[in-house]
Amino acid sequence: MINQQGRKQRRSKAHSSGPARLKDIAQDLGLSTVTISKVLRGHPDIGEETRARVLKRMKELNYQPNFAARALITGRTWTIGLVVPDLLHPFFALVAKAISADIRGQGYSLIITSSEDDPELEREEIGQLLARRVDAMVIASAQHDTDSFRRIEEQQIPYILIDRRIENLQANFIGVDDEAVGLLATRHLIEQGCQRIAHIRGAGTSTAAGRMKGYKRALATHRQPQPPGYVVPVGISGDDRGSSGGYAAMEKLLSLKQRPDGVFCFNDPVAMGAMHAILDAGLRIPEDIAVVGCGNLIYSDFLRVPLTSVDQDSAAIGKSAADLALSLVGKKEPPRTKTELMSPKLVVRASSLRK
Amino acid sequence: MINQQGRKQRRSKAHSSGPARLKDIAQDLGLSTVTISKVLRGHPDIGEETRARVLKRMKELNYQPNFAARALITGRTWTIGLVVPDLLHPFFALVAKAISADIRGQGYSLIITSSEDDPELEREEIGQLLARRVDAMVIASAQHDTDSFRRIEEQQIPYILIDRRIENLQANFIGVDDEAVGLLATRHLIEQGCQRIAHIRGAGTSTAAGRMKGYKRALATHRQPQPPGYVVPVGISGDDRGSSGGYAAMEKLLSLKQRPDGVFCFNDPVAMGAMHAILDAGLRIPEDIAVVGCGNLIYSDFLRVPLTSVDQDSAAIGKSAADLALSLVGKKEPPRTKTELMSPKLVVRASSLRK
DNA sequence: TTGAAAGCGCTACCAA
DNA sequence: TTGGTAGCGCTTTCAA
């Protein structure tokens, strides 16, 4: 009531405070807001001349539709939420980059949150994204139970798990075939003539379990020994995301009566730490101990010994997840859940090349 | 009109379609929406008993306020926009992580966009964030001109440049003192006994210019020679973000009649490439050529030769930017712009240790 | 081809 | 302490 006059005629000609609104354009041109709205959305029922006038004025005023107002009516925010355990880890950074690139052209923006691998924090972040009514979510989860996901389902928001699966949860999943990762890496070590192959495994994720399964299967298939103590879990570490844990785990392996002559490491940071420990012990890579990692980080070529690693095509995972997410937006009844497993690829470098 | 009945009484008891609204709770409890809204925001003018009842029902329904509706009225979206050239670069990933962690507790979410170092793309992304009415923006810009920023200013949205400055633009800036970076690195090489120090410089950014200035000043101060051809620009590269450019630049330096015995590299990826080239040429680091990088990436310890690097405290930059951004949100007249320069710190490793 | 009216879910303002 | 009313900027529906 108070500011009716002041607001409604706010921008009859010039720029005053705040961004331009449909109403401003309508008033300037003597049209209704509906007409402007139709032009904005490319509605066909508009005369050519009118459309041109409106577009011209929009450009002059640098008009940007208000997403909040639009979202309120349409129920779509044109926003995708991404939850990752750690943005600093190149795998997740690459996934984020790929998703961002994929959805950008479709008018979507990406809200990224980092859970720091803390289940409680992740729940809160998911709640926050829910409150913001993102159109879909992509999650690399640090959770072990399913209730966060039940909440998402209640709100009927499509979501896609990446990299890590959740037990007892039937959900869209895109990741790498982790058992194949373990198989590929271990078989390679066998082919390089390793006789006693150890594994430094990750902690608590489906990823870690899958890779270990592949490792064991490869050993069994090739009738290789599986001495006790040859599978060492890497502790949860701080900022280096595995390197120091890899170092410690490798020290344990080196202290065994029969030390291994090959190690398959859960991921590249762990492998770096392990290599460090091996070199510090005065041993040679790969002559004394061959090392294989996973992730194929970008700097693998520049390490003290270039690291053989299993590539998991992170960019493809991101792109697939984004495509699936977009295809699910606004669907009434969600189609049956989809699982997509990328095939891993071995990239051989000096750390495992014995022949 | 059509669904008045259907909607208004939608969730009188149970869960039907869509998330709960204030109105649902009000109806269930025989109160007005205003009362519920006040409880939601912790308004004091509410009876204890009423408050308790409302909170209980909210919990039961898993109520989440609709951000879009709130934003429409308050004019605040509780969203910060971040624009970086490349999320994969650890510096920007770390900045993003720090900002995210800082604003999380205050109820803010972070929309992150990657400009791929493409000025045109960056303009579009900034436009997108403007349309979304983010409350503030943090930008590591790939632009050279100022009009994107004029547009932000027109919309009265506070923004903070990080890492890279823009010429002729008076704006909030948080970054590292790049001249000090160049000074620190170069002086260190001099102290290590290097006689002919080269510089592989970055392209086009204020950062690159500042570091080179520091390099030149250190040489001048210590009366060191500055032979022609000793400053080589690194080409813009693809996915390795500088490594291949560093390799090529170093090859050029190695082909000079008098090759350098020390190199200060624009950043760590470039330094990795340069070290690669040096080793490939059969030379030793640091005995034949000492190398210093910048950024102090996390894996510097694991390289073929551990890399001496200038640390720029990326996390502090992120945190400062976030704090400043939040402090600026909703301010009528923006206070005068603020510049904050972090002091760089040299982290010495084997690549430069000659004594 | 254009526009009037209603309303998305919430908050601001003021009266009761 | 509580609530009625208006309205944020836009889209939807339907009538003109």
C-alpha cells in the first residue's frame, strides 16, 4: 500500500534501484506482463512487431528473469546438487567439472557441497539441498545407512549415486566396475612375474570392497598364495587423502617375514605413500616391489617412479551422471533404477614394468 | 480455482504429494500461517506451548521451508556464486573447499562454475549467476576487460576477485602478493649459488606479471645477469594445465648457448614439466639446474625430485573471500573496496637444495 | 494475438 | 501473543 506508487512505476524510463522486472517492461511498452512473459519463453502466440519491441527493451534493460519467482510456480529450480566427500580429490574434482560442463548448456547450475567424508555432515548437506528444491542430486556418499536417501525419495527428487554404492539401497548408480579394477591390477602384477602380491585396501566403501574382491579373485584364479597379513587396510587420513596411510600400511608389509614383491594399492595417493615407504627402505621399484595404483591421476607421470594405475574415466562418470539426472527431472513416476559400470583400463608405467 | 479444494486441504493429516508447506501445518494445528512462519524463524512473540506444538508438527512432516518463496520476498537467496578457471587445479579446488566450509554453517550454499579459462564462457556464467540473484560472487577471472564486472555492480551484487586482478578495475581483491612470490623464489635460487636464473612465466594474468616483476627485481637487487631469452612464456595448454607447456619452455632454455643453472617456474605444474625436460636431457636437479615452483601442491613431496615451491595459502584465501563476501551481503552502500594480500612462504625441498 | 485474474509459498506490516 | 491482508515476480488458465 505504502509504496504502491513508488514501486509500480519505478522504472518507467530509467534505471533506479534493483533489477528490471517483467512489469517494468510491460509498463514501458504499454503491454501486459503476460505478453512479456510469453515473449520471454518464446511462446508462438505473439505478433512479430510486439515481440521485437519487447526483446529490444529487454536488452536495453539487461533484463534477467527472476529464478526464484519462476521456481515458485513451475516447481523447478534449474539446479542440480552435487555431494562429494572431498573436492580436493582429483577424481571428484573431475567429476564435478564434467557434470558442470554437461548441464551448463541446458540452463542448469550446480550447487556443490563437500561432506568431508563425514556421514553426519552429509546428511545435513542433503537436507540443505532438499530445502533448496534442487531438481536432481548426484551423490558420492560417505553414508552407511539409507535414511538420507529415503528422505530424498519421499520428496520425489531423482538422485544418482556415483562411485560408491550403499548396501540395501536400490538406486541409480554410476561408477566403475571395481572388481574389474582389482582383477586388472592384480593380473597385471602376476603377468609381470610377481610371486607374492599384497593389497593395501581402502576403508568402508563399496569401492574398497569391490577392488579387494577383484584382487582375491585374480590370485585365486592364478593359484597365487594369499599369505596372512597381505591385505592391509589404510587408515583414514587427513589432508593428504591417503598418502600417509599408504606409507604406514607399506611399512607394515615391509616388516613381514616374507615381504611382498608386488602391491596393488586402493588408489593413487595411497600408492604414492607406499612407494615413498619402499624407497625409504632402500628398495627398488619395480625390481624389488612392483606397485599399481588406481585413479590414474594427472601427475602420475611426474612421480619419483611413474606410477602404473587403473584409469576409471572419471569424466565419463560425471557426464553419464549428469545426463541421467537431467533425463529424470520432472518425471512423474521414476523409471526403474539404472546401473552403469565403466570398464577400467590399465595404464602401465615404470612402477610395475619388470619385463 | 479448479484445484482449490484439492490443494488447500491437501495434507490435512497424512502425506500426499509434494513437500509440506506452512499452510499444511497451520491447518493441522488450527493456527495461521503467520504464526508458523514466526516459529520457523525463531520470532520471540510466540507462546511456549504453541511453539512446541508447531515444532513437533514440523518435525513429523519433515518440513523444509521453500527457499524460492523466501527469496522472492526477502530478496536474499542464501547463495554464493563462485567462478573459477578450472576446478581441477588444486589451488581452485582448495579455495572452493575453504569457501564451502566457511559459508556452510551460516546457511549459505555455493554454486560453483568453471570458466575453463575462457573469457566468453565466464561472461555467460556470470550472467547466469546474476539471473539467479546470488547474494555475492567470488571470481577468479579469466577476463581482461571490465564490463562483466560493471554489470555485477549495476545489479548491486557484492563481488570479490581472487588470485587474479583486473586492470582498471577498482574491486575487492584477495590473493597472494605475487611480486613477493617472485622475489622469494628468485632470492632463494641466488642464495643457493645459482648464477644464471631463468623464469618460465605464465600467460596473461596479473599473477604472471607480478611473479615476473618479483623475479626481475630480485635479479636487479643482487646484480645478477638477465640474459636475453631467459624469460620464456609458457603456452596455454590443455588438460595437464601447464606441464607440457613447462616441458616445451624448458627445452627452449636448454637449447640456449649458455643454459641456466636455476629456474623459477610460474607454478607447480609448469615446474613438473620443466623438471621432466631437465631429467630427459640427462641433467641433474638441483646440481645442474635448480628448480622452484609455486603453489605448493600436495604431491610435491612425491615427485621424482621433491619440488621446492612457494606456498600461497589457498585455504586462507578462500576463507577470507568467504568472510568478506558474507560481510558484504545486503549492505546498502558498499564500503570502499578492500585488498588483502597473503604473504607467500617458501617451502624448500630437494629440487633447489644445493648446499 | 492479447490480457485479466488467480496463485505459487512465504514474509512484512499492522491491527486486534 | 496472534492473525488478516497484501504482495514478492512470475506463470497458468481462460476469456476477450
